[in-house]
Amino acid sequence: MSVLPLSAYQKRLFAFLSVATFFEGYDFMALTQILPNLRASLGLDKSQAGLMVGFINLGTVLAYFLVRKADRWGRRRVLTVTIAGYTAFTFLSGFSPNVWVFAAFQMIARIFLLAEWAISSVIAAEEFPAARRGMVIGVVSASGSLGSVVCAGVIPFLLKAPWGWRTAYFVGIIPLLILAFARRSLRETQRFEQQVKPEQQRPLLEIWRTPYRRRVAELGVIWLFTYVCTQTSVTYWKEFAVGERGFSDGQVGLSITIAALVAMPLVFLSGKALDVIGRRRGAVVIYGLTSIGTFLAYTLHDRWALTAALMLGIYGASAFLPVMNAYTTELFPTELRGDAFAWSNNLIGRIGYVSSPAAVGWFAHQTGWGSAVRVTALFPILALALILLLLPETRGRELEETAAL
């Protein structure tokens, strides 16, 4: 059966959401790339750096309160707020006089950033046809990998600038200002306008009194297990490569750039693959490679072998997102979609996202980065087992059908 071409508005929306997600990848990679320099500048040891990263990632949990507003305020309004907020606090991070201010600004920036990412996924699911939903969600998610590539390539040069690591946040403000201007053409999603009526503030625990509570819990645990690995597999690789393999800043930047450049086309294709082979089979491939890549990236010694393993790690850290974004948006009705995403990802799932950097940092202080991160390679296997055991196949089905219990 032929698939209708995207409308002019859908094409613009596709580009807009992809650019918005680009900056999630840039910011994620920026922190990992500047971390050794930031530690030296602010006098932090490995354990303290892990605690700082964990604190910053609390913003991904607090984003819950903003994401759930999308079911009341609308998708467009919340996305607009998140772009403005993230722009401001990214810029302010570059002026931080000490670690406390830096951590606070970055934590607040993460609130807006992760809310922006979640709402972008909801909009992508609601505004595009079922036959292309996986592709659109995949490309939007993969745009974060492009942001990582750009960041990895420019950070070694930015670190040599007079402002050092702060330059990464000053540079990041320019395209974000352009994005804030471009949001004016964004419309509310048709599904929200047609199916959701204005309502009073929804109680925080209301979704747990609906038949969808089990789905929220299942997806939350899968997100949690996944994040334990993906949140540390790339974050600490520079620390590992410099401290335990003797790489220079330039060598690390080159390895990450090469690994990301190779991984990026595969990540862009992962969403399309979900439309062809399905969510469940796609999960088997993506989660399996994530586990293998993470283990080898913190085990091997040869620089190029490590780069190849890092490619799998970077691929997995991005490619799992189309799988989980698709499931988290497809398995709930429109009136609960934002709240369900907020609960399963920003609250339950982010427990792993927030706790794993601090836990790995603590263990690394005792055993080294390699030993600490290798253990996390087990968690994608656990997450995959839950996907195959609990989640249905949703490929090619309309949201109204996939959300039905």
C-alpha cells in the first residue's frame, strides 16, 4: 500500500523537531568532553565529579512537572517554554564562578532540555502517519547524535580558547536563539485539539488510578535499566581513555568523532528499521549491540579497537531512543500521553539516569573507570528481556489502536 507524502507543514515540523533534538546531543556530549578540564579547573576528584553529574541529572527527573503539563497546556506551549528556558540557562552556565553555580544552572537547563526532548517525541508520534512514525521518531532522535558529532569535533578547539570549557556553553547559545525564533510557525497537534478538552489541574497520582498504571510501571523499569548503561557508557569514556589508556585530548576527540560519524548513519536508519522489522526485533539488535559495545569500550587496549567498540556504544546510546520513544508514545491515549511519558521516563526511568553516574563515579574511585562501567553492560540485556516479555508489537498501527488495552 502506498504511503502519502508528507505535507509541507509536516516537512517543516520534521526539520524543527530534528534541530531541537540536535542540542540534546550537543549538551550531552559537551559535559563528557569538558569533564576532565572542568575537574581540574574546579578542583574535583572522580567521586565528586560523579556526584556533580548525578546532581545535574536530577533536572531530568524534575522535568516531569513540565512534561505532564503538555496534557493540559498543549504540546506547542510547553515546547515553546522549554526552548526559551534551555537557551537561557545554557548561556548562564558559561558564567558559573564555582562548581555549585555550574551544577545548579546545568541542572535547571536539563529540566527544560529533557522536557523539550519528551514533548518533541510526543509531537512526532501524534503528527505523522503510522507507516512513517518509527522513521520520524528515529530521525528526530538521531539528530542528537549529530549534535554529539559536532560537539566532539569542536570541543578540543574550544578548550584552547581564552575562556576554556566555558566556551562550549557560549557557542551553544547562537543556534538556540535561531531555534527560539523559528518556533513561531509551530501548531498544536491535531490529536490534542480534537481529543483533549481544557481541564483543571490533574492530580499527580491520577494515572495510577487508570487501567494504564501497569504500562507506566513496565516502561519505567525498562527505561531505568536502559539508562544505567547508556548514561555512563559515553559519559566516562574520555576519563577512561585519558586516565587508563593514556590518550591525549586530541586523540580522544578524534576517536569520538570517528566513532560518532560511523554510528550516526546507523542511528538515522534505526527508526526506519523499526517500521520495517518491527519494534521488538529492532530492540533485539539495538540492545544487543549496546551491551557488547559498552563492555568492549571499557575492556580493550588498542586505540582503534576501542574506537570501534565506542562506535557501538555511541550507536546504542542513541539508537535505543527510537525504540523507547515509540513505545512510550504509542501505548497511551492522547489525554494521558504526556503524563505517562513523564512518569515512566522522567520519574521512574531517570532513577537509573541520575544514580548511575554517581554510583559508577564512586566505584571508579575504588577500582578504576573500566571495571566500574563494564558492569553496566548487563542492564541492556535485562531491559531487552522485559521488552520481549511485556510489550506488544506496534509497527504500522494507529495510535488509537496501539493505546487500546
